Amino acid sequence: MPLYLNDDQTMLRDTAKDFVASEAPVSHMRALRDANDATGFSRPLWKQFAEMGFTGILIPEAEGGLGLGHVEAGVVLEEIGRNLSPSPFLATAVAAVEALKGTAAAAVWYPGILSGETVAALAIDEGAKHNGRIAMQAQRAGNGFRLTGAKQFVTHGHVADLLLVAAKTENGTTLFAVPNDADRLTVTPERLADSSIAAHLQFDGVEVDADAVIGEVDQGDAPLARLLAAGRTGASAEMVGVGGGAMDMTVSYLKERKQFGVAIGSFQALQHRAAHLYSEMEVARAAVLKAQQLLDAGLDAAEAVAVAKAMTGLATTLAVQEGVQMHGGIGMTDEFDIGFFMKRARVLAEMFGDTNFHANALAEAAGY
């Protein structure tokens, strides 16, 4: 599989680039932060994403979507990252859509996602770091289940219409679709470093009926695996956008800022650092595209997904750190945008497992 976009994917990239840069640039994120917006994103903008057809990229044509793949979803996510656009696209139109795919719940939730009415949140993690362990219990109660436990760092969990909740059942793991206004559910929103909002969820015997089960009881590993693969690859694509945006801003600054009467970009030491950064970002972009292509082909992508998440974590961290440093003192100020890229990169790097988590997974898979 060639590691470049085809003509249709390039056209989609150009469309997404123009749309996101126009409707949700960095200034949009800054305005939401300065207004202390309690939602964390713009619902009218989410409707515009739906009108553009972006929310249906991964939804099959038979169910009203575009029937495209992870490469195309990644094209949109990269532009979201490049502009630091607050959006539920990753959790809703990528991870949740993949988890619901092929289940009876898809017919219930896909129409709202397609129209931009529904926002989904992923209630997976239970500790300070993503580790894959699930302690939440789902016990039989009548014709349904009673959920008990807590979930941490649920992005958009305070305003989501749909919560995808992973819990332990009698003989395995089950994934549930839970409304966020369920009785005995306590939602506590917290603003993160990048000004986005995540929530801590406390389930004190939340009762759901059998229709809340996504797929089959005790067989939640399959939809959960799809959710995590899509989420990790999507977060990697968004990180490529964040790193690319930081790099572009830095290179522009090197061309404009003058010392001793010449542009600082003419200094060989800075040229070497910029060239190194460019090569690292290109390697990360190739790793993400490889993971996306394997997912779209229905092949085993576990190793490629881990490589993509680990590589983008390293490359994007380098991009934002070099960006702040090469901007000098102004890079440390809130008035200049480069710092926002560092904050977003930090949050994305932790989502669905950081570089160390995925490097360790790769090592263990290789027998170490």
C-alpha cells in the first residue's frame, strides 16, 4: 500500500483544510476558553461538520453514511489538530461509530451522529493513566443491568448524549450505551490543560435495560477493540496535525524574526533543528497512514496502531517543544498561539495510552 493519499483523499483534505481553517481556527478555541465556555465545543459547528458530511465518513452507505475509511477520517482529524479545533469528532464520529458498527445499537445512534445532533463520550479509563484494566461491575437486575463504579477523564462526558461504558459482567466484558441523564449517575466536569473539558463519572447502581448492551453480553471485547483501535489511530492523526501546525508556525517565525539584520532561519543551527523536526514528523505521518490503511483493509493492525501512537507522541512533543523554544520569550506568553499547541499535544498524548504504554505493548508482543 503506497504511503500517500489518492486523488479523492487529496480532494477531501483540501475541502477539510479550507472548512476547518475558516470555521474553527485557533482563534475559535481561544474565544471558547476566554469565555469559560461550559460545553467545551460549539454545537452549531458540530452541526456544520454534519452538513459537510464529515460525521458520516465511517458510517456505511447502507446506513446513510459515506462508507469511507480511517484514512479519510484521519484527513479531517489532521486538520482539526492543525487548527486546535474543539470538536467531538474523534470520540463520536470515529471511536463511537466503530464501536457501534455491526450492532443493533447502530440503528439507534447513527441517525443522530449523521445529523450532528448526537455527541458521544467514551467512558473507558478508570485511573490516572490508560492501562486497559476495567473494574466497573455490571450486575444483572431484572431484564437489564446495574452499573457500579467510576470512570475518569471522559472527554465531553458532561454534555454527551451517549456514554459508551465498558464494564465487567459475569463471564467477560460488556459495552453499554448509557444516556448521561441516567439516575444515580454523578458527572463532575474538569477543565484540562488544553482548556477542553473532561468528566469524572460515578455510577452508583445506574440501571439500564437490555437494549443498552452494544453487541452481546460478555462479548464486549470486540466492539471495545474496534473503539480503541479507531481512537488510538484517530488521536495519532490529530497529533500529526498539532505537530504539523506547530512546525509550520515555527518555520514561518524563523523566516520573519530577524537578529543582526538577518532572518534567524538563516542560522545553520536552527536550520538543522528544523530539518530534524520535519523528518520526524514525516516518519510519524507515514506510521499513522500505515495504521489507517491496515484498519481499512480489515487486516491485523494492532502493531501498526501502537507504532503510530508511540511515534506521534514523540514527534509531536518534539514539534511543540522546539516551537516554544525557537520562538524564544514570546513563545512563553499566552498572547502567542504556540503554547496552545503544546497543551493540546500533552492531552492527546495521554489519550488511549501514551508513548510509554504503546512502546511497552510492542516490547511485550515481541517477547520482551
